[in-house]
Amino acid sequence: MTRGQWGCVAAPAGGLATGVLGSVLLAAAWRACDVGVNGAANGLALIFYGALLAIVSAAWWGVLIGYVGRWNLAVALLGGTVGAAVMVWIFVALLHVPNGYRC
């Protein structure tokens, strides 16, 4: 398998891991701030937001590993990890409390 094809393997895995991590962190933030009625009430929103984050981060991982990984795989993995961390940070920061700051 060539390095360019590694993007097809690593992109879904990296995207799924980033989406799950973002959803878990957002669920913890919502639980700490008493957002929503209960855990089930937030479930649909978390699935939607997590899927959106997974799609965006899968594209990010695919581009980095598919293109940058052809020349330097270590730089592509580092860039993918840093980019995924920034995406999760922005994701949780923007959606932390939907109705404004309460906690």
C-alpha cells in the first residue's frame, strides 16, 4: 500500500475518533452546566454535532495523510493530531453552553 492510500484508511479512523472525543467532551460540559433536561434530551444534538465534527476531521485527516504523507508521514500525523485537537477545542468552546454563559 502506498503512502497516498494511507489517507483512505486513516481518515475514517481519525475522523471517527475526533468526533467521538468531541461529543464526549461536549456531553461532559453540558452535564456540568445542566444544559437540557437529561442525558437523553441532548443525545440527538450530540449525535448530529459529533457526526458533523467527524466528517470535517475525516476530510482533514485524509488531506494531510493522503498528500503530506507522501513526503513525510510523521509530519502528516503530527499535523493531523494538532488539527484534530484544535477542531475539538473550537467545537467545545462554541457549543459549550447554547443559551449563553450560565455556569
